[in-house]
Amino acid sequence: MAGKVKVGIIGSQFEADIQAASFQLMPDEAEVVAVASPTRGHAEALATKYGIPRVFHDYREMLGEKDIEMVTIAAPNYLHAPMTIDIANAGKHVVCEKPLCMTLEEADEMIDVCRRQGVLLMYAEELFFTPKYVKAKQMADEGALGKVYLVKQSEKHFGPHADWFWDVERSGGGVFMDMGCHGIAFCYWFLGRPKIKSVLCHMGTYVHGERTQGEDDSVCILEFDGNATGMVENSWARRGGMDDRIEVFGEGGVTYANLHMGNALPTFSKYGYGYAVEKAPDTKGWTWPVFEELWNYGFPQEMHHFARCVRGKDEPIATGEDGRVVQEVLLAGYESARTGAKVELPFRPTGVKRPIDLWRNPAP
Amino acid sequence: MAGKVKVGIIGSQFEADIQAASFQLMPDEAEVVAVASPTRGHAEALATKYGIPRVFHDYREMLGEKDIEMVTIAAPNYLHAPMTIDIANAGKHVVCEKPLCMTLEEADEMIDVCRRQGVLLMYAEELFFTPKYVKAKQMADEGALGKVYLVKQSEKHFGPHADWFWDVERSGGGVFMDMGCHGIAFCYWFLGRPKIKSVLCHMGTYVHGERTQGEDDSVCILEFDGNATGMVENSWARRGGMDDRIEVFGEGGVTYANLHMGNALPTFSKYGYGYAVEKAPDTKGWTWPVFEELWNYGFPQEMHHFARCVRGKDEPIATGEDGRVVQEVLLAGYESARTGAKVELPFRPTGVKRPIDLWRNPAP
Amino acid sequence: MAGKVKVGIIGSQFEADIQAASFQLMPDEAEVVAVASPTRGHAEALATKYGIPRVFHDYREMLGEKDIEMVTIAAPNYLHAPMTIDIANAGKHVVCEKPLCMTLEEADEMIDVCRRQGVLLMYAEELFFTPKYVKAKQMADEGALGKVYLVKQSEKHFGPHADWFWDVERSGGGVFMDMGCHGIAFCYWFLGRPKIKSVLCHMGTYVHGERTQGEDDSVCILEFDGNATGMVENSWARRGGMDDRIEVFGEGGVTYANLHMGNALPTFSKYGYGYAVEKAPDTKGWTWPVFEELWNYGFPQEMHHFARCVRGKDEPIATGEDGRVVQEVLLAGYESARTGAKVELPFRPTGVKRPIDLWRNPAP
Amino acid sequence: MAGKVKVGIIGSQFEADIQAASFQLMPDEAEVVAVASPTRGHAEALATKYGIPRVFHDYREMLGEKDIEMVTIAAPNYLHAPMTIDIANAGKHVVCEKPLCMTLEEADEMIDVCRRQGVLLMYAEELFFTPKYVKAKQMADEGALGKVYLVKQSEKHFGPHADWFWDVERSGGGVFMDMGCHGIAFCYWFLGRPKIKSVLCHMGTYVHGERTQGEDDSVCILEFDGNATGMVENSWARRGGMDDRIEVFGEGGVTYANLHMGNALPTFSKYGYGYAVEKAPDTKGWTWPVFEELWNYGFPQEMHHFARCVRGKDEPIATGEDGRVVQEVLLAGYESARTGAKVELPFRPTGVKRPIDLWRNPAP
């Protein structure tokens, strides 16, 4: 086909909104023509907000639309695998939100089906497109830091809004599953995708124990081939709005990038204002508002890239294979959190339905 | 016409490069099809770098190209007026770099000719598009700061690269002319374009006296209708790379936005790397690299907007009239720097060939 | 005499509290043995808080105490001169809070009486002792910045607590009188006390017009011998707690020092806590708490130094002569604010009772 | 005894210099009267610099000085225990630099001998006195952060100057031994000294493998009773000068304190200047100079406190018992680094001569 890539979105909440907004911000390669969500009114609301012409309540119906070439999944984690398979079988390219799925079996099948159907499986890891982080990688790749031996990424806030995140049946885990996947992917990508040797993880539920069985704070240490370490810190228990930062240490230098406090407009307001930043509790008093939040995260650039991949103009730089690597680390991380010991990779547990079970409810 | 707006650039140096890069970064509304520069090889080099198909050594020849709808001026200040008039008379829309021109007579004629020819005179004040500053204005407009009584803007570095900036015959003045125009426009725009009552200015040549007759450091205080003040600080004598920042004070709050130290990745490098920031002296040791510099200044957004104006999709938000207001303040500022006293507006000096003459070489 | 210097404090409010606390923090050279305040209960409260043994309701009685060698004045500005003269005539050394007085006639008399009585007139400009600012001066004096051409100091908050500051009869002026005196002294001291050539000042009452006739926002530009400029910005209209910062620009470098946002512990608190910083509005939400505030301002170091001067161990580095220089600039600043023009120094207006009158109520 | 506490220092290098300077900065409780160092000329140099009247080349001779009441140990780690025992047996109070010693057997004996001899064993953990960190603890203790669940401390630079640190025979370990001890003590103290349940540690030698067998980068996770975690990060491989920071996370808030980049005067210097900060590589270009470094670390306050303890005016807040707790964690940390698994406490390995052996050369 020619012209703009026609896109369908599955989902209507936070992530779907980000996707729809992102396609609008960089409109030259793609356009959203349909949205599917089972909850009455939700898809309609998104469609109205972004001028999306077609609305579906069953995403399978949307897959029947001939002109749609790419479908994005912004649905709870446990649905990623079955949806991906359906989309691929309908002959359409897939953009799957993070984390890729629940199990390695699912990951393998997702990759396999897409390959067989000749469609792309693109993994929506926006940190590969975050401009400030990309600059850090460019400097490191230019040799600014010498040999890099430690990459840190941290993402913290006070917990997600949507209910399904708190229900480990649907999410597969807590903050490590939700946001740890970003940091794992980030360290792996930053270092040039070396083999991961081991995973060490510490986690706990400190604040939200009444609301979830999932962990709300975690730290994960990755050993990579080539004598490098990754460190991933996450929290759903950090007050004060979103925090997202990296630190990169090399033999010859160090760089720090902070997406929020390090980019914001320190502001005091007696009266408040519209919007400060994702998950911010208030806009009165001192706040750290950010600007062009989606762009600074790289969402529009990411979706733009995926559309170009569909047209063959780019090669995907965030793929199902990346998601599968992350998935293995997630599983190993929960296992490590239970045993208190390093888990060597490859790690392929059997009979696991969701990652968090390795920590909370290990198989007998 | 339909399709993308075809653009011709006059100039081949720093500003022309920014323009060409900007059109590439947001390619959906416009494309650069020609570049004109009198210096042998310069236009060719830019054309090669950005894939611009047509090259001219006399911009007047370029104006004969029928399909070109918009021409941008990235030439020394003293050429802005004659070029604008030529472009307008050729029936093409004009994008004029800052400052608008040398005298109010020129400003009036530029505006007049464009109006008569039915073309747009768009004034390239990128701070109206700088995302971080736009966020500050949004918050202020939402009432976050209550009644705003003081807006500050400052832009400082260690001096421009191109020769003509240092030659007041061609530039019309030093740093106040070069960068003060940004701050004046910014305060005026931020406050909603109120009438400017008076201008007070202090300036001096502290560091570069052997190289220029122009001032290399200035501070300017503007009184606006509605009991608000603007404060504009500029320097060509500030070491350490570019600095660009605003502060906005209201009865109900305050906000600070810093485009460089407040957005950067604090980095230490033993070995150095490709690029830190405009005018940065070095990339070894500690530096403050920025990311996506053009986007963070708003250049692509600005050019994108101007192309949309040509197509009638937007109304210009930075016009020749804005440039004329700035021009009057520039003239008043140099006058104030000489007398050491506030200059009331309107101020229309006669017989002035360039703004700086009011400070250095006043008419007898 | 030998042993610790015995000190009497005149005053019992904010400044007196700072002084009493400061003597306790560096106790090896001095001890506060008496406090005098006319308001019933006030002196007693301070005495109780700091274990001060003697309390007076008329400071003149306190001056009769033989063992007291040094008296500090923490009283409204209009009392500085008569109190200084009384203290000197009682044969005791004087520490006078800033600004020195109301008129140049008073300044001259204060200096003269102290000289004749053989006592020290020490001027409590704590910025000469502020450790972070002292570091800036040390670097500059070591040549780090090359020739310094611009020194900026700014102090801003939302207005003082004590009533007398708002009453220009007792204070002599608004924020320029209250805090501008700090910045004037700072620039003068930082540059090595060069002759001041001219003063240019812009001020207004933007927020607190119902409460005071004084200005609540001001900017002042000083021209110094040796081609250097000072810039002093002050506000009683800046929300969000105290702000105190400097910027120093030299031909060879630049340094920034921020006492609050640049020293604080960025903190989010849902529940609040004891104390964030002077003039802070709240301790919930995001705040910028500082630590060891008095020490970071240099108050204990200042009082310690003054006590050492009394013992002949140090030479005073902040004197009545410094205060007189500041006083002349204050007067010139209000004059400039009225005329909108630079005032050349020396400036000795006649018949002026308080500095602000030159701006608000000039003599006919 | 009365009057100032007379102090003898063992050592003459970096730490001894800090101690001598610290006693001078707060001189009202103690004075250094002697210094002992075996290297010819070293003790003399320190004595000259700080006006210390007596010099010894064998610290045992210094212990014969009757008037000395307190002796500070600024010697390599492996000498801490024998020196402490000698000092105690000479009837003098001990200030021992961190870490306390090499083994738990030594720790027990040091504590025991001091108790039997009736002298104080004070442990020189300056972070208990670091003003900015103390402010964080005050806020947390006031409830600002609600229940604290995570305390992080990090200290990083590019490696120590003195040779013995690199020789694990004398140091007992690398950066985890050298600086990890600070973070362990800090988390323990911040949380109110709860029981430590387990230790998890990851370390490696990334940059200085040619110079040392010790690790040059480490991260350590502590589990405390009461559902709280400590995280300690250290490096001898971080370029750009000293870095020391904490982060504290509670259910109700978060606070960040950065002693260097968060306190400094961002400075650009073309010419350089005297001193920026501990371990800084250069003073040209951009640097982060700090001010009053010793005071901001709390060294003078610490020594002042120890002298007051000798006089019975204070109770020691950093004791041999604290050092013993840290020592156990150090041992457990090296064990964990070897096994890759959590080590439960209490942990009392036998036959260990130095902590690092548990990682590098475990007993067969």
C-alpha cells in the first residue's frame, strides 16, 4: 500500500490515549482510523477526542477492516499474547505495549506467529526513543565515557491509575513487571544488547499492601557479558509525581539524565494550573511541571518509527525479540526475589502462569 | 497551490543551516527546494548537506522560480529590508530572521510592501515556539502565577561565529541588537502584547573591545502598560557555552525555565564527544550537553507553523508588526544607553542609519 | 578586658533572635548577657529562649552595665542612628544591623561619634560572611574568572513579618531599603570596594500596595570604577519562600551560587514537618528545605568576627564606612527611580528625612 | 581534668589532616597537642601546618604523654585494632576512623578492652554529623515522610590517593570496605538502629584491576527489621570528583540530599583556581566547587562532639558498637558477593583475616 499507514488501536485508556496523541503529533507517516474497546463509551470517547472515524467494541471486528495495516495493543498484560496472535493472523503488523506478555511460551509463540504471517512484531519500548536518553547513548557510543561498566535506570511514582495494574491476575506482577521492563530493556539496549548472564532482584510491598498482592518497590541487578552491570530501580510507592532518570558510568566518564526534576520548570503557584506531570498529586505550591511530555518520552517518535517500518523505510529497533529478553529477566527477577540469590540465564521455568507467581506462589 | 510549500533559503551559514535542518525535522508541510548565497561553494555545501536541489548565487535569480512560495532570509541584518522588499515584489511570502531590520523607516516599508503585495511577512522569533517557554506562558495564562508583574529573559554566550555580527555596519549593533531582540519580543509576547511605555538600557563593551565597536553586555528594562516590567539581559562575554533562561514573577507565583543547565545531562568525559551545545568551548571535563537542540528551541515548530500560514491553516503568531515593535525598543535602548535615562515610547528618531549609532555616534 | 566579650542585644524580634542564636552557635569568643526591648514580655521571651541573664525595657539602662563591651542593634531602621550614638557615648562597641541609618547626615555622625569615643562601629552585612558567596569571591580573587565585569545579587521573598518594615516612616523605604542594601554592599565588597560612579534604579509597588507605600520590587544597576557593573534585584512580591543568589561574570569565567534552591534538599511531604526555610509558606507538598540556615548565611561567623574585633584579634571587615557607601547608593537609587535616569555619585541630597521620600515625596 | 581536651593524632596523611583542621575549626572544646607518624618528616609537616607542638615517630611514645586524654587513629585499617587496644591500655579515649577494623574478633576485643579500661571507643562516622543529612533525618523523624521504607546512600569518586587503600592486605578490601562502611552506618542510623536481617551485595573490579585486587564498584542491599531496606552504592571508578548523596523514601514523602552537585557553585573557569572539591580532577572548564567542605561533611562537629563526650557533656552518638554492626555487614557483604545470595545475619565467619577474602580467597 501507499500513503499514510492506517492504524487501529486496541484500548481506550491511558496508554491508548498516549498512542492516539502521538500519532497526531507526528502525522506524516500514519493516521489512526479505528479504535476498539469493549467498555461501552470508552472507545467512543477516545474517538471523539482524537477524531478517529471508526469505533469497535470487539477488536476482532476491527481486524476485519481491510485498509488497517498496523494495530497497537494498549490492553492489560495478560491479553497481549492472544491479541498479538489474532492481529498477526489477520495479516496486520503489531505494536505491543510493554511488557510483551506473561510467559516465555507466549513470547515464543508471538514471535513465531508474526514471523510465519510475515508481519512485524514491534515492541513499544519508548525509552529507545526518549531524546534525552538517546543523547546519553550517542555520547557513550562516541566514546565520551570510555568503557561503560554500569548503567542505571529508575522509574518511580505512587502507583498506576487503571485497576488492572493492581490485579496480578491481569498484570502478572507489580511495579517490577509494570516499569522494571523499561529499565531492563534500557540497560540491554544502551550496552548494545550483550548477553545477560544473571539477574538479582530485591522487592517488597511497602505501601499498597491493602490494594495489591504485587510488589510496589523493586531493585534489580543485571550482569552482562563484557563486565558490565545494569541496575533497575522502580517504585509505585514514591510520592510527588513521576520520576524517571538514568545514570551511566564508564571508565572515562559519567552522565546523568533526569526526565522530570532535571527538565522541569520549578514553579510555585498559589492558585494551581492545568497539568504538571504524569501522576503529579497537585499543581499548587511548588511543583515540577514538564513540557511536551509525550515528545520528551519519545512516544510520537516511536510510533512514527513503527509506521515507517511498516512502509519499509526503517528497520524496527524495538522488536518482539527485545521483549522476549525482557520477559526472561522479569521471570528470573521474581525467582531471585524469592530465593534471595542470583539467577543465571538462560532461565526457563515451566508451569508458570504469571511472573509474580515465582515470588509469591511458587509451584510446589 | 497544494502539496508541500516550496521554500527557498537566502543564506548558507549558521541560521540557514538551522532553517534547513528544521524543515527536515518536520517535513509534512514544507520542503526546501532552493538555496541562494553569493559566496562560491557555500550554497552548494548546504544544498549537499540537506539534499536541496537548486542552488543560486544571486537570490534575485532564485526569486524567479515560479514554484517557490516562501523565502526565508538568513542574511546579515542590513540586508533584511531590501531582501524582504524584493521577495515581496516577487509575490512570495517572507520569513525574516531577527532583528527585523535597521530602522523604523525600513520596518514600515517592509510591512507596507508585503501588505500591498498580499504576501505574509513572518518574523522568525523562535522563542514564541520554544516548548519550555510556551509551557511557562500556558501556566501563566491559566492563572498559575496570578497577575504577572515581571518577566525576565536572558541569553548569553561568548560571541557569535560569523564575522558580520562584529561589524556594526552590517549588524547595526552588538549583543543587544543580536539577542536583546529575543528578550524584548519574549516579554512583549508573554504579557499579551501590551503597549510598551518606556525603555531603560545599560550596556558596555567589556571583553571584545578589540574586535568590535558593538556592546558585548547589556541589560534592558521595559515598562509595559498594566503595571508590568520586562527585563532583558544579554551577553557576548559569558564563558562556558550558551545560556538561555526565563523567570516569570506574578502576585501568585513564580516559574523558572532554563534551556541549558536546566535541561542538560550533566556529563564528565575524559575523552570528549561530538557536540555539547551551541557555542560550547569543549566536550572534555564537565559539560552540560543538551539534546534535540533545535526542537527544544522551537525552530522546526516555527518553520512548520510558517508553512501552515502560507497554506492558510494557521494565522501567523510572529509577524512583521512584532518585529517593528522590537525595532522601536532596540532604537530606544541604544538611546537610553547613551543618555542614561528612560526613553518614553513612541520613539522615532530621524536620520538614524543603524541602532547602535544612537549610543556610539549620535547625530549632532 | 579578657575572657569572652559580653554582649547586649537591643531588640527581641526576628533579627535579635538570629543574633542570639548566632552567638550560641559559636560560643568561644562572646556571650550574650543582656537584652533590651520596650515591649513587655518580648525581651523576657528571648532571654528565656537563649538563657540570657539580664533583661531591660529601656536600652539606655542596659548601657549602664559596666561589663557589657559590645551592643548589637536589632531595631527598626529609624532608630539605628540615635541608638548607635547612645551606645558609643556609653563607651561600648556597636554592631548595627543593615541598613546603617536613614540619611547621610546620620551616617556621618554615627561614624564620627564612634571614632571620637574610640569604639568600633561594625556594620552587620552578613553576606560578607556567607560561606558559599565567600567561596565565589575566593575563586574570583584567585583569577578563576579573569577580569570580573558584572556581579549580580538578588534577594527575594514575599515580604517581612514585622510591621515596621511596611511603615516607611520607620523603615525609610521598601524592599530596596530592606534588602537592596545587601546587594549593594555585596557587589561593592566583591569587586574590592572600587568607587561607585553611578546608580540607576527601577522600582514599583506591584502586590502589596494596600499595605505599604514602599516599593515591593526593585532592580538597581551600579557602575563601578574599573569598567564593572553591579546588578541588585529585590522583591517582597516573590512567592514560595526566600530566594538568595549571586551570579558573577568575568572575561574568563562565570560562577553561580544559589543559597536556597541550590543548596536545599528537594523534598515531598504529605504530612509536613517543622521548618523549611525563612519565609516559606508551607511544608507540605514539594518544598526546598535548607539546613543550618544561620551558618549558611554566615550570621554566627559574622558575630564571632565582631567579637574578635573587640578583642583586637581581627580587623573589622564590615564597617560603618561600608554602611555609609550603601546609604549613599540607597538615596541615589530612590532618586533615580523617580527621575528614570542615572544618578552620578557623589550624591548628597539635602533636607531628606528618609530615602524613599526621594521617590515618593520629593521636596518641592 | 578541666579545660580543653588534649588530643593526640596517629597519622599524618589525608584523614589526619582533616582531623587536625577540624579541631581548629571548632576550637572551644579540644586542642591537638601531639601527632605521631612513623614516616620521617610527615608528622613534622602536619605539626608545622597546624601548630601542633609535639611530634612522635612511634605512637606508643605519644601514649606516654600524661595530659593527652583522647587519641585519634588515622592509620590504615589493619592497624585500627592494635592501636585501639594500646590507646585504651594507656588509659586514653579512642577515636577510631572507619571502618572499625578487619574482623569481628578484633571488634569484640576493641570494645571489650575499652570497656574494661573505662575509656570511650568513639567511631568516626562523620555522616552522623553531616548537616544536610542530619536535616533529612530531622524531617523524617518529624514524620515528613511517613513510614520510611527505603534509605539510599552513595559515595563515589575515582579512587583514593594513599597507597594502602589499594593494598588489600592493609585495607582489608576495596571501595565497599573504604566507603561502603559509610552507607551501611548511615542507613542503620537513619532508620533508628533496627536489627539488620540480611545483606545482599554485588561488586566488581571494572577500572583499576591493574592496581588492586579490591573491588572498585559495589552495591549493597540491607534488609532491616520493620520492613525497611537500605541501599548502599560505592565506586572508585566514577570520574569527575567526589559524589556523595542520599535519597530517602517513605510512604508519605521523599527527600534528596546531594552534598556536591547539589550544594556547589556551578563554575566555568578558563584559568583555573585553587581548589574545587575532594578528588576533583581539574579546576578549568566547568566544575562544581563546594564551599566549607569539612563543615559540610560534619568533621569539625564530629570531633567537637567527641571532645564533649570526653568531658561528659555529650553521650557518644557514634560508638564502637556501631562500628561492629558495620563490620558484620561488611563481612556478610563480601560473602554475598561471592555466593550471589543473600546472607542472613548474624554472620560470624571463622578464620577470616580480612573481609575481602570472603569474596576473593574464601577459606577452603
